[in-house]
Amino acid sequence: MTRTFVFGGARSGKSAHAEALAAASGREVVYLATAQAGDAEMANRIAHHRERRDGSWTTVEEPLALGAALAQWTAPGRVVLVDCLTVWLSNLLFCERREYPEIGRIEPPARVARERAQFLSALEQARGDVILVSNEVGMGIVPQGAVSRWFVDEAGRLNQAVAARCERAVWVAAGLPLVLKEQAC
């Protein structure tokens, strides 16, 4: 069993790289999609991802309960591809449709911590190969708004926690993968 973390900036080629890894495995692939089509632009992004996917793959759309889905779908001889962790984090932050202040402390829904813990536990206990895709959002300037700063901080913490649990970590920039971590299984 191998857990692979693929991350990079927006439009870096990370999803395409993760999909190529899944396809090259020669195993059954389950694609756990976290995106929700809240508007036409996001619907177009989702459609683009769907068009690229192998038609034989099973697609499971799970915007919030990612840990439960990961626990359900991992199995020996199967690859589960999760795309993407930062979209999932955003879904959790806004799942209660709260308004957040631009200044001050952000109190995210309690569900964020619960789902994060359940997801990390499911990742540790995965029974088959897992490929996880995430955005690296912390390489620019510190955002001005409080909710944006919370998101960048939490995405960074989530990426660190995931990378620590994975045997392999791959940074993708301009479509070029760079292996940052490779441990024997």
C-alpha cells in the first residue's frame, strides 16, 4: 500500500499527474471528487475534470465526509484518487453558509475539526493505494482578510499532516513533477 501526495499551484498539472499515476497502476480506480458546482464557472471546471477521466473509473462525489468515503472505498488492489483537499477544506469552512468577518478571529464550524480528524485517521488506516491532490496556497503574500488567512493557514497545516502520513510526496509545477519524498513501503 502506498499513499501519494500530489500538490502544487493552480493549473500546475497536479490533477493530470495524479490521474496518470492512477492509470499507470493498472488497478481499479475510485475517484473521490470533492468539488460542488455552486456556479457556472465551477461547473465548467468539474466538467473539464470529468472529460479527462478514464470512463472505467468509479467516481464518488463527496464534498464533506471525505474520511468516511476514504474508509469505505480503500481496498487491497484498488487505487483511490482524492481530488482535491483544498476544495474539501473550503467546502467544510462554508458548509453552514456563515458570514465571516474580514478582521478578527475565525471560528470555523465544529465539523471542520471532526472531519479533518476522521480523514487523517482514514488515511492512516487505508487498505489500498491512495493518491491525494491538494493546492499549495501559502507561497504568496499573506492575504488581507481574516477568512483568507485562516484558509491559507489551515490548508498549510492540512498539507503538512497529509505529507507526513504519505510515503510519497510530489510537487508539480508547470506540469513537471518533482518527487520530494519517497519511502519504501
